[in-house]
Amino acid sequence: MAIQTLTSFFMWCTIINGGLLALWTIIYLLAPDLVYRTQRRWFSASRETFNVVFYSFLGLFKVFFLVFNVVPYVALLIVG
């Protein structure tokens, strides 16, 4: 597989996953009660537990986003 193809692939992965991370963060910042009420229908958890789980999810997603999308993309830009 060519470096150009891999660079393009990781560029689009970075754009899409960065957009998802930004979207989830903005939605949670603008309407936290709506997100909690929506999720409460399926999962019974207190508000404090929900906040911890959601912040943990965003943090873990950010780490995976950086490690598996941004770092390979930057490395391929340097190599290519």
C-alpha cells in the first residue's frame, strides 16, 4: 500500500473522528440534561455516575483518537 494512500486514509479518519469528538462534546456542553434524560430511559444511573461515565468516555475517546488517528497521520506526513 502506498504511503500516499495511507496518509489520505488517516487524514479522513482524523477528520471524521475529530468531528465526532467535537460534536459529542458540544452536545453535552449545550444540553447535558437532554443527554442524561435520553440515556436514563435505557440505563438507570444517578446523575453523578452518568457524569463520571460520560467524562470518562470522552477522555478515553480523545486518547484513542490521538493515538490511533492523529499520531499515525502526523508520522506519515513526516515520512512522506
